[in-house]
Amino acid sequence: MAVKELLRRFITQLAFVLFSAALGFGQQAPQNRASGGNSGVSAPVQTSSVSAPIGNTATNGQAPQGNQAFAVPAYLTPIHGLQGVLAESLEGNTIAAQSVEDKFNPASSIKLATALAALQTFGPDHRFLTSIWAAGPIDRATGTLAGDLVITGRDPSFHYEHAVMLARELNQLGIRAITGNLIVAPGFTMNFDWSARHSGEQFRDTIDVARRSADATRAWLDERVLLGDKESLSSVPSVVITGEVLIGAAPPAAQALLTHKSSKLVDILKVLLCYSNNFMAERIGESIGGPQSVRTLLAQKIGINLDEFQIVSTSGLGVNRVTPRAMMTILRGLRSELKNHNLSLSDILPVAGIDPGTLEDRYTQPPTRGSVIAKTGTLTRTDGGASSLVGQMQTKSGRIVLFVILNQHGNALRFRQNQDEIVTSIQNALGGPAPFAYQPVNLAMRLASSDYEAAKARGEYEPRNQQ
């Protein structure tokens, strides 16, 4: 191959422009289109130190004319695959840009769009309701409901500990035995299981202490200890159902017994995004109206360009498409929506090296620990392997940098390592990393690591670096 052709390909596939200046800096790096774009053809993308102009730039990454070149060293690892990068200051100045108009599979980073749409639709204090009904008379002398027990609700976070709490509340109403069936509404789910029947069976087993699993007991005790609820720990809630589990609606004559309220939406989103729980994201997406409703809502609320944002799932599974520029619009919209409620990204996203979940084992060493707040994304087979990291970083210079890094057609682990290199390079160019002011929260719902393998088989959790 001619030297001229080799040089052309190298320049075309140059991965990214990184530079540092007092007011903001950057220019648009070459696109991936010359190496096949996102047509499904895998091509190597080279990254290296570059020269870049000083000065403010537009948010699309285009450098203003007339600036003089200024060489900024940056250690950027070579990467095999396709890559899009956009990093900006809070004011909108471009710090780094590459392929900002190309479409990538964002994987689980699409959950940021789902979270934004949910907050805009319901508000951060929204709670999902689960109701218990009685279809028959209650003999409180014997603690028996002579009829069916009915459960309804669409809480995406309904888990073991919530079922045990309902058993406790039924006991407080004088009910310890059900002679009829357990009737489960079609929309009811438990423990991130799509099957209403299986969810009903888990509910029946969990409220009955003789059937209750060790995992259910542990989840109940852990939550009560976390909440400081010593009164509940002094009792052993139990309700025995002798009938079958049936799917159906509450009979017309059924009377409401009690209603369980979920945690606030903002707290559910924190669990969902820390662990990248696909089930919860899909259920919340359903409550909004599905992927296209999310897309339409974001177009109306934050003016996202629909040509740059195609969504087929609210969890990130499958073939979604977004440009780095559109993802930056979503990230900024999410920050703005949270700020309207006196909240910040750390209230719903994992803080790297501190919070449990997908960023637990990234940026763990001082001073990087706590300096990145972001959403990860991983698909090991779709689009030849896709990975993403979207969020914000903080530097010792006091600057907060918003960033979007999207990769596909390559190895997920190598993509993550490269993402970390990019973030570290930007932080070092601005004086080094600095942790955000963040008080770690104890999540009311901790998804036990013992559940990991079963959950992974159902596609609920994103794998960590070592897996």
C-alpha cells in the first residue's frame, strides 16, 4: 500500500483532539465515516497526541477560524473499533470531540434518557403503589380470611423485603391465614421477573415463613437494620395461603385492605442506574408509554434531534442509536431536570469507586476515587460489542467536565480501559482529578451479589470489569 494512502487512512482515523486552555478548548476530530462509519465494518481507530487551537468553540466541536496551534501532550491508547467522543465544559466549550455526528449503540447509557423522561413525567417524589384486597370475610378471632387474597400493582422495584413488609401489615390487621387463592393482577411483578404467575408464587412463598427463602429473609433483615426499624425485627411476619396462585382481576366485591408505597422515584433510579437493572428500566419505560414515547417526550422537552436519536428499548438492550452530540443533550437535560428539584447527578447515578454496582471497581485509587459520576453501558455481542461511559468528571482546577464516550465493534474490556484513559487524560490536562463533594448513601435496596449469576442469565445486570 502506498505511503500516501497509509498517511491518508491514519489521518482519517485519528481518534480524538485533547487540549487545555483557561476558557475552553478543542476542535472537531476526523469522523469514523472514512473507516466504514457505523456501517458494521470494524476498523482500527488510532489515537495520539495532537496539536490543537486555543479558544472557545461551538458545542458541535467546530473550531473557530484564526486560532493559532498549541501543542498539548496527551496519552491516548490505540483502540480497535469505532469511537465517538464529546467532552464539554459546563459553559458548552468543547474540550474533546470525535465523530460527534455519527450514530453509535449507547447500550445501557440509554437509561439516562429513560430516567430523564421518568423524572419529567412523574417527578422525583413519585411512588409506585401495590395494593392488597380481600375477597371474603375476615375472622380476626382466628386470624383467617375465608376467601381469596388479591394483589395488584406495577411497582418495578417490588422485592422480597416489600413482600415481607406486606405480611407484617396483614398480621397487624389480624390476618395470618388465607383459605382461598392468591389472585395476582396481570401487571404485578416481583424480584425483576416478567412472569406474573412466577411473581405471584414468589410472593406466596415469601409471606409464608415456612416457605420463605434465605435470600428473602436476608433482604428483609438488611433493610430493617438499614432503616433502624427495631420493632419489625422483634416479630416474624407470616401469612399462609392454602389455595393456588391465579392470574386475574380483583372480584367486584373485594375490599381494599392496605396499600404499599414504593421508595421515591429518585431512590429507585439510584438503584436502577447503579446496578444498571434492565428490568426496572423497561418497567419504568412502560409506565411512560414505551421507547417511542420517551423519544417524543425528549424531543418536546429538550429539543433533541430525532435524526440523531433512535430508541427501541428503554433499558439499552438491542439496537438503539444515538450520536455523541444527542447524548450530550440528554446528559445536560438530565442535569437541568435534577437541578430544578434541588438534586444533582450523584442523586441518581453511581459515583465511581464509592457506590456499589457497575462503577464500584473503576476509578478506585486516590485521587480518582469519587471524581467521576457516570453511567456505563455494555453489550458483548450486539453491534460486534458495544460499550459506553457518559457522565461528568471533576478536576483540581475546580472545573466540571461533561463527557460522552461511545464505542462499538470491539472488546468491551478494552473499550472500558480506553474510556478510563480518556477521562484521566482530560483530568490531568486540567490539573488532575478531584473528588466530588458526596456523602455516600446506603441504598434501601441492595441487589445481593448472590443473585448475580441468575440475574445475568436474564440480562439484568451489566458485567463488571473483571468478568
